[in-house]
Amino acid sequence: MDLFILGIWATIFLILIVKLFQSIRLVSTQTAHIVERLGQYHKTLDAGFHALIPFIDKVTFVQDLREEAIDVPPQDCFTGDEVKVIVDGVIYMSIWDPVKASYGIVDYRNAAVQLAKTTTRSVIGTLDLDRTFEERDVISAKVVEVLDQAGKAWGIRVHRYEIKNITPPSTVRDAMEKQVSAERERRAIMATSEGDKQSRINRSEGVKTELINVSEGERQRRINEAQGYGQEILSIAAATAESIQKVAEVVNRPGGSAALKLQLSERYIEAIKGLEDARIILPANIMEYRAWLGNLELDSLVDKPVKDRT
């Protein structure tokens, strides 16, 4: 009997020791302990050392305040053009109010996943298949907006939602691959034609430049020839004027007229000799070269004093 009573007291003592140790709490950083006293919320224990009253205070929830990533499992969604796609993603969120996260909802993680799935289906249902791939940011922003509004009552904050995969059916993938291949071929053809066009333009520009250079050279050559011909004419005219001036000076000298007539007579006789084998109609007095010389009036070349006309 004594052993039985001793065992009971020993058991009670052990329970007291266990409860005493359980009443001592060491809370780590980024962790919150929710304490209830006699079944009602009492306080939240932050990081540090805390002592509770045994049998009265009880830690009912331990919440991790760090950001966590929650996978959203793949689900079937239908786009606006009635194409079924499989979408999955990941939610990044954290607890900002441990009390609401403990008492506001049973399982905030599952609630966030379910809300993300329904919102994703709703947003994708308003988009065509092509826009679904192009507007992932729009889908993510809408899911974050809805989750953040609901998270205010759950004590959670959704930082971002990322879509991992959007998988269309195999038939759609094959059609998209063919479309991409056709687009690549079209771009290759356009690039080739553009290169050929540019090559032709370059060749035509080269030919144009060559023709311009040739015509410019020809124009410059003609200008140079014209300038040379003009210089030649000026030189001949100057020489002719100079020779006429000299002839006039010779005629004005004493005996100059006779010497000039003698020289002209010699050239006249030489010209007549060259006409021996030719049939040419000549004047009857062609041999009277003295009369021809007389008609030259070389004396007119001599400067005569000008008489006053009164």
C-alpha cells in the first residue's frame, strides 16, 4: 500500500517537473508562439525567453514568419478560344499577423493554393491561347492581387506568384511548332530577298557612279579641248596679227613693196608649175602676173598722211 502511494506521488512529481519544463519557452527568431490561457487567446510570444504558468497557459500554435514557397499543383484550364492547357505555379508568401493566421482560417496554405488555382482559371478563361503565353505577368499580377485581398483576413502577405509551366495539348504543340518553322522560313526568305535587293541596289549605285564619273571625265575632256582650241585660235590670231603688222612695217620701208611683189611673184610661178597635169579652167590672163600684182594695191598698206578735209 505504501509503495502504491509512493508511486502515485512520484508520478505527480514527474508530471509537475514536465509541466515546469514545458512552461519555459525559448522562442527563436522569425517564430511566433500563440499562447492560450484557459482556452482563450492570451498573448503572442516573440523571439526570446518566456515563462508560462503550468496547467493554465498553453502554446497552441507555432507560426513561422519567414517567407515560404508553396507549390500550386498542375490543373486544367480552358482559354478564351476553348483550348485546354495545363498550368502550375508557385506562391511566395509570409505571415504578417500570427493571430489571424492561427484563428482566421484552418489552413491558410491550402486556402491560398485553392484561391490561386481558381483565380488562374478565371484569368486564363478571358485570354486567347497566344495571349496566355505572352501575358504571364498579367496572370501573376491578378492572382497576387486576389490573394493579397483575401490574405488580410488570414494574416498572410502574398509577395508574388510565378507560373512555372503552361502546357497545351500535343496537337496544339505540333501546330505551334509548324507555325514557328513556317515563320522562320518566311524570315529566312525575307532576309535573302532583302540581301539580294540590297546587292542590286549597290550594283546599280556602282554603275550609276561609274557612268557619272565617265560623263564627268568626258565633259572635262571636252572643256579642256575647247579651251585648248580657243587658246590655239587666240595664238593663231595673235600670230596672224603680228605677221600682218610686220608685213605692213616691211611695206612702209623703202623698197619693201617691190620686195613683197617679188616674193609673191615667185610663189605665183611655183603654184602655176603645180598645175601642169591638171585640167582647170583659168582666166585668159593668168600668165600676166604683173597685172595681178598691180591689182593688189600694196601701196594701200603704206601709211599715208591724212589730208585735212575742209
